[in-house]
Amino acid sequence: MSQTRKAYRAAILHSIADPAEVGIEASYEYFEDGLLVVENGRISALGHASELLASLPAEVPVNHYPDALITPGFIDTHIHLPQTGMVGAYGEQLLDWLNTYTFPCESQFADRAHADEVADVFIKELLRNGTTTALVFGSVHPQSVDAFFSAAQKLDLRMIAGKVMMDRNAPDYLVDTAESGYQDSKALIERWHGKGRLHYAVTPRFAPTSTPQQLTLAGQLLKEYPDLYMQTHISENLQEIEWVKELFPERKGYLDVYDHYQLLGERSVFAHGVHLCDDECARLAQTGSAVAFCPTSNFFLGSGLFNLPMAEKHKLNVGLGTDIGAGTSFSLLNTLNEAYKVMQLQGARLSPFKSLYLATLGGARALRLEERIGTLHPGTDADFLVLDYKATPLLEYRLQQAKSIAETLFVLMTLGDDRTVLQTYAAGQQVHQR
């Protein structure tokens, strides 16, 4: 048995609770010289190296990182696979950006070979940036999801994805129908959901691109398969919100459209939520739904500032999203850098421990996977990262001045990027080495 056991020695840090609920000091566990023991893809022990090394059989290999920090793998709760090739597209806000750049780029996924190529690039980028779980939009083409899940399964990654459902207000070359969207999704669910560490998400793009018939069938899928996920967009852009009011005049507001079609629930994740009101936050929290906070994308498209304190007030689950391709980086470290600025612009603070929570345990809770990922508790999946304190000359120099783990963590989040991720592990296997 010890042959399958490996140990990793370094400074080790993970979130154990939301700082907004328990206070900063009770929200994390830190071992200045820690040991993480992994066996059969799961974490079997975590603690101080001085205590655990004595009980470790001599033949168990110990990987020692004297200048690094081990954390749980990052969790990206909103990202688009088919937009990988159009990251950094210039000069539009949301609706024009979709028509000018996004839809033409997504049309290429009718070709399975193209989908396979992009899925390979996409997964390598995720792992290079330390993201071990993501909630992923495919394109309207089922083969986009087949390509992604095929690539993820080879590495035994815990990933969630779905085929976009979109039967109106998009180019003719990129729409399905209410019935074909339902049938294609159902076939993908049967093929992939629950296979290894893969999960399926019912994925209506957003209310304006789905007819009432399609939204009804999306809700039906969630009834037929109760452990599915649901992902869509909400209240990202003021022009978008007005459009929703025109298309659904009988509903009270944007969230009420989704509520009416029974799309809220414990595995429902709504991207952005920049312009949610108090009542909508309360309703999302009441139904166990979650919001994906996407600061990089919200800045890039000029959408606005997400009100994290309001979400906290309602105890609404919030994860972090890169939102590639409106977001401009696969790095959740970069994304946290932007999240900090979003809070600053609203006169609020984002502590480094809340940031760590959002990128790990907060994302896991948003996805209802906190028993499996998001922490380094024994029994959870061995999805973790080794972050290099010497990744760049500036980072190395700056960290020499750091006097606490809080300062070290904040510097990693403001100066760190893909270069900071030395190694990424998924289910105990190394899936990236810088």
C-alpha cells in the first residue's frame, strides 16, 4: 500500500470556512512546515511535518519544497471553452462583443477536429494556471462537450460542462431548436454525467437567446436528472437587462425569468450578477443558487462592479470566474488581483484569506463539492498546487520582505500569475510541471 503513498512537504495553507461568517483567524489552517500525504488519489493526512514524518514509513517518498506554498487546486466557476481563440478582442461591450467576435468564433466548433484542438489548449492552460476544476460553457455543438470531456477524462480531472442551448437571437448558423437542444443535452448527460469525475451542466446561454419553450425544457432536464448542474448568465450589463424586460414583459425581472422556468437550485450557478438587487440576492440564497464573480471580464467589457458585501449579507454562495474570453487570463491569481480592485472601488476590503476562500472552498461550495474539493482535509480528492515563491525575480525579492502568511498570500495574488504555479496535481497525479 505504501507504494501508492506519497508525501509533500512545504508551507501549506487552505481555507476551512468563509471569513465573512467566522472571521479571518478561524477561516484558514496554516502549517509553516507542513506535510501533505496522498494515497490512491485522495489526501490521507495533513499536519505539521515534525509530527507526521515520524509515523511515515521510510519507503514513502517525500517531495520537499522549501521555497513554496501548497494550496488546494483553484476552482473556476465560469469559463467558456469556445472563446479561447478570441481572448483580448478589442473595443465592444457585451451585446456587440457577442455578435462581432464570440458567435463567429464559436461557429468553428461544428468541426470536431477543431473542438479537439481547442480542448487540448484549454485544459493545458487551466492546469498551467493551477485550475483543477472548472464550470465550462461549450458551444451550441454537442461535439464541443464531447471534445472537452474526452480530454478531461484522460487526466481524471473533476470538471463540469454543458452544451449551450440557444434557439433565438443569434446567427442562423449557431442556433439549435428547443427540441434539439433538449435531445442533444440528454444524450450528452447519458454519455458523460457521473463518468469518473465528470458532471454535466444544463446550459441555456442567457434568457435573451432562449425561447420560453427552450427554458421550459431546460427545467425539465433538471427534474429528470436531479443531480445535474445548471449554468447561465444574469445581470451582467444594463443594456442586456433592458432587453430581458422587453422579451419577458410578464416577469418581474431578470432573475424571475429563470425562477419561473424552475432553473434556480442548489447546483445552479449564475455568472456575473453585477446589477442584482437585494431581493434577487435573497432569492438566490434562499434557493441555494450561487453566483460566479468575474471581475476581469466585468472590467474588460465595462459591465460594472459586483457587490460582494451585499452577497455576503444574504449568505449567497459566491465562486470566482475567469470568464475566458471576455476575461483576459486563465489565472485565478490574476483574477483575484482584479477582484481586490473591484472592492477598493466600492470602498470595501478584500482580505487575502477571503480571496483564497473564493478561489478554492468558496468555489467548491458554489458547486456543492466541498466534501470532495476546495480544501486539503483528509478524505478529499488530492487536487492541489505548489506555488513557487521564487517564480519571478520581483516576486522573490518582494516575498523576502513579507512578515506574515497574510502578506505572503496577498503578494502572490497581486504579483503572481501562471509562472507562480510550479506544479499542479489532480487526483494525486501531477498534471502540470512548469
